[in-house]
Amino acid sequence: MNSEIMRQYLPFMPDWTPYLMYGILFLAVAVVCWMGKVKLNNYNFTLGELLKETRMAFKYHKKEIKERFLSYIIAQKKVRRMKLSGFMHMCIFYSMILLFLGTFLVFLEQDILKNFGIESLIKGKFYLIYEVVLDLSGLLLIFGLMIALYRRLVAKPAYLRSNWESYVILGSFLYIALTGFVLEGIRLALQPVPWGIYSFVGFGLSHLFTPLSQYTLGMTYVSIWWSHLVAVMALFVILPLTVLKHIALIPLNLVLLPFDQAKAKMTTPFKVTEMEELAEDNELK
């Protein structure tokens, strides 16, 4: 494999795209931080107190925290007991981790290492493996989301409560996954490469787009790219307001719960276990 095999960064997008993209990201981070501060105030709990308790937990219980994360976060011990919903949860969880890592690698390469003159990381054989893994991850995510929608729309178990929030979240994740593949397909239709087969989902879709003109494909790519970004940012912004906050609160829960009994209620005013119970009994279960 030669060094020309590498990932393209923001193909077909205007040169000013990164500036607006990161402007939106910084605004979204600011909004989420503000909403997080409001949430802490509602619990009569300051950020300083939260950081202090977290620091003390890591100081005296580093080994136990590591064991909890390996068991409940990495190995997904709790959700594995829930059969179909557990399988669904693991499909979504592991695929999201891999997709996040793939996105982070692009950020690391293009926005940090490149400024220090470090050559591309995502190239050659690694790039081909990268593309296969991300396509598999995208399919796994869609599969998990379809199971989630099936349980809510068809199976409808009595204990599962559905509302507009759950459908908005699942629908948004599904839109992000599908548009990601569409963007990949348009990219390969506009700029076909010999190694495009490694992006196997996009490669298959590219054959559907080739009859369209380059102008139409280019405009469609730009439009879908921005809608994809807006959907990602919107999910991030609503994180503190929806069941999605268990993404942050459950890991925090594993750090702050008493270490003599992982199921015990916290004695602090900031009861992160409430979100863990909600996650188990309601949304995305």
C-alpha cells in the first residue's frame, strides 16, 4: 500500500468550514457547561465540592474505580443481564465508542498534530482498517437503533415507557448514522479511488449516486454535511436535559458511590444514582 492512501479532510467543503464548525462546537460546549452548572445548583451542590469528592475517590480508591469501570462500563456487566435490551444497548454503546474514537483521530491529526508538522496518522494500511472498522461500527449502530425502535413501536413491553424525547433521540442517532454513510457514498461517487471498496457501505451507495451530475452531488454533499453536524451538536446540547445525561452521570456514579456497596444510595445531595435508575427503567433500555 502506498502513502497516497489517506483520509481526505472535509472534501468539497468551503475553506472557512473548520472555523464555523469549531465556533458552533465552542458555543455548544459553553451552553452544556452552563446547563450543567444550573443542574448542580439545583442539587445544592457546587462544582468545587464535586471535584473534591472525585479527587478524594481517586486518591483512596483508584483500584476499585478501575475495577468498576472495567466491569460496568467496558464489559457492560449490568446490561448483559437484560437479554434483548442488553444486546441492543451493547450494540449502540460499542459502536458509539468506535465512531467517537474515529472522529477523535481525525481531530487529533488535522487540528493538533498537523500544526506541529506531524504527518498524517490515518494513511496506508491503517487507513484501510480504519474505514472497515468505522463502516462496521456504523452498521452496528443502525442495527442497535432498529432494535430499540422495534421494542418501542412493535414489541412494546409493559415496563418500557416511550415519549417524544426517546423518539427524538433515537431518530437523531439514526439520522446521523445514515447521513454518515450517504456522505461517504457521495464522496466516492465524486472522487472514486481504487481502495474505495474498503469503505464498503459507502462504496455500495456510490453506485446509486454516479448518474447524478457533479454539481448536484456537490451541493447535496454540503447540505447533508451541515445537517449531519447540526444533528450531532443538537444532541450534545440537549444532553443535560434528557436521559442522555446518564452517559456522563453513570461513570460519575461509579466514582462517587460508597465503595463498600456499589448499590448503596449516595449521602451527598448530588444523587447521580437517580439517573442510573432512570436509565435502567426507562429510555434507551
